[in-house]
Amino acid sequence: MKLIIAYIQPHKLNDVKAELAKAEVAKMSVTNSLGCGEQKGYHESYRGVEFEVNLLKKIRIEVAVNQNYAAKTIDAIIKGAKTGEIGDGKIFVIDLAECVRIRTGEKGNDAIG
Ligand SMILES: Nc1ncnc2c1ncn2[C@@H]1O[C@H](COP(=O)(O)OP(=O)(O)OP(=O)(O)O)[C@@H](O)[C@H]1O
Ligand SMILES: [Mg+2]
């Protein structure tokens, strides 16, 4: 199992949802997020040393999938989120050790999908 975490531009959420639906991925968690990537803008100073952090509004999407859905989930997120401009977002993929459906006690592949 994989846990796919994506940070995307807020205005691309509907496109990403549509692409995930096309890929038959229906389960997800979505939260508002603040983040920064390579570009910087917002100034902070620590002990007189000024550095820059850039916290911009992003959307965080988490999708836990079986192995055979990982590639198409990632592809769908890219298809929905990509404009080609900086700040399009980033995807992290983590090996997922366990998943439990609370109602039934099912675990692993049975619980995830
Ligand atoms: N290394 C990282 N660790 C944690 N979160 C990150 C990391 N890189 C990016 N993010 C998250 O992803 C969001 C989007 O990142 P962004 O697309 O700007 O990445 P980037 O590396 O700057 O690429 P680009 O040059 O295309 O802008 C960030 O606002 C942040 O929330
Ligand atoms: Mg960036």
C-alpha cells in the first residue's frame, strides 16, 4: 500500500478531483495547507540574520491506495494540477504499513479500497 500526499494549487483542486474520478480513485482527504517550495518571499529574521520563507496557500491531498493504483493516482494528480508554472506542487509517496476500517476491523488491502 502507498500513501500519496500531494500539495497543489488551490484553484486546481476541482481539476485534480475530476482526474482522480476518471482514474476511479474516489477516496481522499483534503485539507488547507500553508507551504513553501523553492521560491521565497516572506521575510523573517533570526538573531539578526535575515532569511526568507514563503508560506503560500496550498491544498494537501492524501490518497491511500493499493499498489496497483499508485501510478494512476499519481498520473491523475499531475494531469489535474499541472500548468507548467512554478508552484504547481509536489507529490510525496510513502510506503503505507497498515490501514484499518474501524467499522469492520478489516485491515490492509481489504480496508483501503
Ligand atoms: N521539500 C518539501 N517538503 C515539504 N513540502 C514541500 C516541499 N517542497 C514543496 N513542498 C510543498 O509543496 C508546495 C508546492 O511546492 P512547489 O510546487 O512550489 O515546489 P518547488 O520545488 O518550488 O517547485 P517549482 O519550482 O515548480 O515551484 C509547497 O508550497 C509546499 O507546501
Ligand atoms: Mg515553488
